[in-house]
Amino acid sequence: MPVRAEAEDAAEASHNEMTGGALTGVRVLEIGSIVAGPFAGRLLADHGADVIKIEAPGRPDPLRDWGQHAYRGHRLWWTIHARNKRCVTLDLRSERGQNLFLDLVRQADVVIENFRPGTLERWNLGYDRLSAANRGLVLARVSGFGQTGPYRHRPGYASVAEAMGGLRAINGFPGQAPPRMAVSLGDSLAGMFAVQGVLAALLHRQRTGQGQVVDVALTESSLALLESVIPEYDRLGKVRQPSGTRLDGIAPSNLFLTKDEKWLIVAANQDTVFGRLCAAMERPELAVDPRFATHVARGEHQELIESIVADWVSERTAAETLSRLEAADVVAGPVYTAADIVVDPQFRARDMLVPHHDERLGEDVLGPGVVPRLSGTPGAVRWAGPPEPGWHNEEVYGQLLALGPDEIAELRREGVV
């Protein structure tokens, strides 16, 4: 209808003024929760997409209360996880809510969801119905095991995905329980692959006008990182084992403790870099020693060459060691904590630490910047995660669907929004 077309144009113009990123003009409906799907939404929003996050009335995204620490009663993961998004409420379980969602789908480019497979179908919102409303729609579906296969209906978390996808078995130290990273790695990997799929599908749609489903599994996202682990088993029967702080056969490349008890990474496994390390250590004879002269030879004598480097590092402070290695153009660096990251001039120079104005707190919270950096259309952090569910109800429903205040109030009374 003309009034809705005019409202959509006004909303588009208003949003474009706030963005300017490479994905300006792309509208995304995010109906997932917690990590994987919403992380994909955040990455798209960082580059200018109009991401509208939909939460069920009275059942907000649990991530609003997630994170290891609270500041003034608020968890801070939400601050960055929902940045640059608009938040509305909508009951997708109700018929009226489903119809409103389809109205939004008609004006969207992408839908992101990370429910258990079959959930959208139970709500009569499967891709057949969504694509009937908008044949160009891209539906990104993120789940533990994917939309097909014998495990498709199982619930899946990052911890299980990392384990079954092979990452845990090669992590940690031999003979010990395989540890996890202190972040939800499997979820974030799936979110990144979802974005990759969305962008590829949008490019295909540009050529054909046809949308499609992007099917991302947490397990497969972990599996995709395994480098040569699978072919080595297939052809040689070799099962890679955890190797602690190093990679077996890649030497010297390990953690080394300095005189002032700081951990440094020295990664000089490439032949040319190893030669420069030998010069920095004033041990040029090591570079021509048959045990260390080549990448393969150093891998076969890994314990010996890394013990030599460890002895050399242990006699010097971290500052002295890094100064020498930097002067010799050897790949090296300290092990950073958050306290080190926030004062690092390189991260600061590249805007990788940026303030997020958190409306819940009335003050700025430091968070990570936008990755990757684009030279012509850089992404940006425009606002932090909206403080309350439904924060943008009037804006989105009023501008995109041309609903008046009375209609929105009625929907709220009925529990639809």
C-alpha cells in the first residue's frame, strides 16, 4: 500500500543517516537468542545493516543477564552483543504475531534464527511460507547439528559442538582432560560462518532475484577449522593429539618464560625467520646445524631447539627479549590479558577499543571495535545494545508497518508485542 511504501522509505532514509556502512540498505530480522545467531546479527549490524532484533513479550533474550560479572546490577555482554540493533517485541507463537512477522519479512532481506530445527515450522513460519511472502529472502538457520541428518533435532551448545567437531580433542596437554577456551568459541564460529553464507546468498540474489536457506551447524563450524587433521587420518591413520603450548613439528614456536616471569610467544619456525632468531641469539651456528637447518629437521628435534630458545629467553627480561627480537624482525609477542589489551597502542590506533554508550548505566563502556576494517565504507559502533525489550517498538512498527499508536497499544494489551 502507498502509505506503507512511504513509511518504509522514511524509515530507510532515517536509518541510512545513522549508518553509511557497506551493508546500508540491507534489513535483517534477528529472531535468535543468546550467542550464535545474535553474533551473526551483530557482525552484519556493525557494517550498516538495519538489524531488528525480535524478542518474545515477557521472555527477553537470556543473554541480557549473561556474563561473568555485573556492573551496577547489569551484565555487560549485552552492551556489545546487541550493539547497532533495534529491539522490538513480537509473539511469533500467536497467529497475529506471525502475520505481523510476515509483514516485516516482506520488507526484509535476511532472517537469522538459531532455534532447534523444526521450531519455525511449528509456528507456521517455515521457509516455504517466508519465501512466498518474499522470494528474495535469505534465511540463515544456525543450530547445533544442522537442519538435516540423524542428529538434527538434538539441542546443541558450543561446548558439545567443539567436542564433537574435533576442537577439544586436540586442545590442552597429553593425558589431561581436553579443556575449553573461556569463551563460547563454537557459537562465535557458527555466527561468522552464518555471515559468510548470508553475504554469498545476497550476492546470488543480486544476480537471480532468488533467496535461499543458509544452514549452519555449530559442530560443522568447529570441524571446518581442523586443517589437515582429517586427511592425515584418512590416508595415514594418524589421530592428532593435543600438544600443550606448541604444535608438534612446528619449531621453534612456543611459549617461553622470561627472567621477570612473563610469558612470550616466539614463533620462528619458518627457515628465514629462524635464521634471524639465531642471529638475535648470537648463535649463528644453529642456523646451519643439520638438526635445525630446515623446517622438517627442527620439527624432528623440537624438544632440543625449543630448550635452547627457552634458556636464552630465561636469561632476559620480557622488554629486553622483545626489543632484540623486534630489531631482528623475528615474530614474537607477549601473552596479553584484558588489562594489557586496553592499553596497547596498536589496538587503540586501529579503533579496536571503542566506547559503547550504555543507556542502562548512563555512561560509556569500552568494548571491541569492528572487524574487518573496510577502507571505503568502514563499519562503526553507533549505539550499545538497547536497554529494554521493545525499545524500538513504536519506531519499527510505526515506520515500517505504518501502525498507529492505538494499534500498537492494542497489540501490547493483547500480548502480541
